[in-house]
Amino acid sequence: MRIAITGSKGQLGSYLVRHFHAHDLLPIDVPDYDITQIDRIAPAILQFRPDVVIHTAAYTNVDGCARDPDLAFRVNALGTQNVALACQKADAVLLHISTNEVFDGRKGAAYLECEDRNPINPYARTKYAAERYVEMLLKRFYIVRIAWLFAPGGNHFVSKICALARERERLGIVVDEISSPTYVPHLAVALDRLIQTGHYGIYHLTNEGVCSRYEFAAYFLPLAGLGHVKLDPITSDQFVRASTPPLHCVIRNFAAATSLGITLPHWHEAVNDYFARERGEQA
């Protein structure tokens, strides 16, 4: 199979390059390729003629998106439009990585794939726009929503909290932001299986189980040898930031699990594997 991967230097994209190494690959990332420039990205995809384009490239700094919404829209929305148009011309399937934040988090229960989207911050609005471009421009696509992504060697909530815990004796962690973590090695296996089905549509692919940011940190810090650090539960209004995340934004894997039998392990297993790999890399 011929696979193009945008954002190939990022946390998810770089792992997918390794995961799909047995296929013919076109890694796409700046500075060689810029998804915001149609004359840079379309010729590359057309020349490569991929069967599938896995589109992970995005501006994922949520607070940065709030500070510069124009840049966020140019990368996340218009960049996705360019990739979708290139797929249209190359007759390629697009697998687009989206986010739980397209929902407002006010439902009080888990969201299914088909429910109405209502983004409440600039990052989320650009990812919603990206989904709409994919839906409008293509007939063959997968939209895969994830949340709280983390990977070995990456820069994410787990690594940031561990770094802070090595410097401080106590940390305030939010208790009212609730979702499901997504572990890149588990996600890669699920995406691989999904691509092979040809069962196009919208899917939620997070690890099983639900937690708050506080519960997440309370579980992984002891595994990092940092269980002695005191955690203070705080609410989101006590944590000042540029963006406003949806608070109870759990997305349920219903479509992939029911129709295709594709699920990800529980997030506890994901965290255990993460630290086992981290210890292995440091040994």
C-alpha cells in the first residue's frame, strides 16, 4: 500500500511512519512540504499517488490557537482543505485526525460519532471546519476523533506533569476536565486495522475508560517514581489559560467497536506500557 503521512515529524505522525514502515511511504512535513500552500502539497501527493493519506498535521497548541486564531484556521482548516483537494485529484482515501473538542462538553454523558458538534474555543472551531471540508470535498474518508494524546518520547500532559513534579513538592491538577486518554502505539494499531476495512465514516478511537486530569496524574505519577508529590485538586476556573476547553468531553467508541470490532485497551494499560517503554529507553 502507498501511504502519505502529513505531520510526519509530529508526535503521532512520526510514530505512524515507523508503524507503517513496510509500506511505500511519503512523509510530509515542513519545511519540504507546507499544507497551507496548495501549490506545495498538491503536486507532491499527485506525483506519489497514495492509496491513503493519513492527515495528522495540525496546530495543536490549544492556547496558541486562542492567541492566534488566524494562524490556527490557516493550518488546521485551510490546510485540511488543501490536503482534501489533493486527495480528490489523486483519487486517494483521506484519514483525517480530529478531536473530541468539536463537542462542547455540556451533554453530561459520552458523545457518539453522529452527534451534533458545537466547538467552544478557537482550536476546536478550526478542527470542526476541517471536518466539514473533508465531508464536503470527499466521498471516501475516515474522520477519527481522539483526545489527550500521549506517546513515548512526546511532549504531552504526561511528560509535562512529570517534569513539573520533578521540580515541585506539590501540584494543582484540574478535577473537572474529564475525557479518555489516547495512547499513540494503541491508536496506530487501530488506524491500521481501520484502513484495511474500507469502512469509511466517522470514528472515535480513544483508550477505554474515563478519567479526570487529576485521576490521570494520580495514576501515572507513582509509575514515574513521583508518587511522593502532593496533588491538590483544583477546578478549571482556578487554572488560568488562554483557551477554554470543553469540560466533560468524553467520546465513546461506538461505531468502530460495534461495526468493526476495533477497540483500544484501557487507559491504565496504556500508561503502564508508556512507562515500561520509557524505562526501557533510559536503560
